[in-house]
Amino acid sequence: MMNDIKQKLTSKWNNFKVSQGFKNITASLLAILLGILLGIIIILITNINNAGLGISRLLLGAFNNPRGPWIGIGQLLYYATPLIFTGLAVAFAFKTGVFNIGASGQYTMGLFTACVVGIMGDGLGFMQWPIALLAGGLAGALWGAITGIFKALFNVNIVISGIMLNYIGMFIVNSILGGPLRPYMVDGAQNRTIVVDQAARTPYAFLDKIFPNSGLDFGIIIAIGSVVLIWFVLNKTVFGRELKSVGMNRDAAKYAGVNEKRAIILSMAIAGFLAGIGGALFILAPSTRNLGNQYSLENVVLGAGFDGIPIALLGNSHPVGVFFAALFIQYIKLAGDPMQSLGYASEIVNLIIAVILYFSAFALIVGQYIAKLKKNKKPKDKLPSDLVTKPQEVNQ
């Protein structure tokens, strides 16, 4: 009995070791290791006197919290919540073969719309929060669908249109908040939005009791539910398989009857919805300590959308992988402030993330290239041995 179980486990492990999933996990872990090693080298070069403390604070990440590691875990989950959604937004589009570099614009539009409902919709009562959250998701979906329409109907380069819509979205939001809505929504002294109404704030759902003073709210539960839902849609539904078929081979998908243009538009709309939810949860956060529910009127594209790119690459566009990649990226980011107190530049953390992004993208590109070579390589036809004629020997 035990031998049979052992043989089955060994067989499954051997099959897993040669699977694409194992190769993807190995590539991601290698990228993380190389990024951290580079960070350690920079710490040693820039300030060798505090190198020991600097390296320990880099590796401890969220556990550096002065109020205790448990609070640090709560803050890690709190800050990672919007990143999970932007990572899902980029990863979902990747599955359809399109690059959603416009996640920042979708995130901004979702944040802005949720903020408007959260401040101006005080007559909605207890429905103000769910309506604000849904409105943010729909605004992001609309912004993402525009990119999808440009690509599907007019064959506009999706990277160019995505970048343009990032800036257009940012300028539209700043123009409206700085213009007609400024008296109602903006704190003039600090040039940022006021706090949303109490009824519009995301409920804590007892998480403030489990992780006190961390700011963690119900948003992380929504994020976990979204990860499960996206995994189910992509792997267990006909719609998800159609989307993935377009990403794998558009010509084959089209031949099989899949509407390629519809798939691209819908995938970008869903990706935009996810990014919009991330922005909405950011602005509707109940914790004012971390300024998580205010938007500053600056002519800068929000970085949370761009963070979704390394998260999606590191997670190999798998929903569960995206979840853990978002936690890791935020874990490293939380090491920035403790390292600054030792005289190290906070850019070290950004450099580590950039290196991880580079190696993750490099592994992805190389893997796709090798797979393409194997696919195009055709075995040479061999003639049966009895049909092969030997050259006649020439008598000398």
C-alpha cells in the first residue's frame, strides 16, 4: 500500500518536473534570486559599514515594522491589494495575446469615478460603498475597452494607444478635479481630494481586529475572491478557453470559429474592470493614516498600473502566481524606508524590482522562442531501409 502511494507521488513529481509550470516557477525564483543578489552587492558597495543591517532589513521586508511583525503582515496585505488587481489586469490581457500597458489609465479612471461617488453620492446610504466600487470597475472597463476597440477594429498598436490613454486619463481627471469639481472634492491647501464619506469606505470586516492598526480591510478578501474567479473563468469556462486560444494562436482560433475582435475587446474590458476595482479600493480605503483614500492632483501617471507589469511577468500570468508576486513586490517595497534610515537610497528597491522584471521578461521571451523553434522544426522523412539503394561498387 505504502509502496503504491510512494510510486504515485514519485510519478506525479517526475511529471511536474518536466511540465511548463515547473519551468515557469523555476524561472521566476531565479529572477527573484538574481534581483536580491544584485541588491546585496549594491548595499556592500555603497555603505559596507552598515551592510549587515542593510541586508537584514532588505530580506526582512514587511517584518521590519517597529510595531511588530504581525502588524507588518497586515500592512503588506493592505498595500498589496491594489497591486493584485493591476497584476490581474495585465495578466488577463496577456492570456489573450495583448499587452495591457494601459492599466495605469484604467486604474486612474476607476479611482476617480469611485471617488466622485464616494464624495458626491452621500444620499445613497449604505449602498454608497458597493455602488462606488462597481462604478470604479465599470469606468476602468470602459477605458480598457477603448484600447481594445482601437486594436480590434483599427489595428492600432496597443502599446501606443495604452500609453496615450494613460496620460489622457490622468489629464482628464486632473482637469475635472481642478475645475468644476474642485470646490466639492478637493482640499485646496493640500491640492488633493478630501476623504470619502464614511458610508463609502470599504468595511474592515473584523480584519482590523486580527491585524490592528495596519489599515487592512475587506479589499483583500475581494482580491482573493477575484484571483479564484479569474482562474475559474480562464480554465473552466468556454469563454476563458476561447480567450486563451486567441492568445496562443489567433489564426487557429479564428479557423475554429472564435471571434478574434470580440475576444480582444472583451479581454481588455475585463482587464480594465480589474484595474478599475484596484483604483476604487485604493481611494475607498478606510485607513486615513496611510493616505490611502486621497488622490493628489499632480501631472504624474500613477505607478500602481505599471507595477502590474512585473507582477504579471513574475507570476507568469497565472492568477495565483500574480497574487504571490504582488505580495513579494510589496514585501520588497516595505524594506525601502528602514533601509533609508541606514543611509541607503530607496532606489535600491526599485532597482531590484527592475532586475527581476528584466530577467522575468528575458526568461519569457527565450522560452517562447525555444517553443517556436521546436514547433517549426519538422522531422526529416526517412525512407524504409529496403527502398534505399546502395551505390554499385566500381570495379577497379
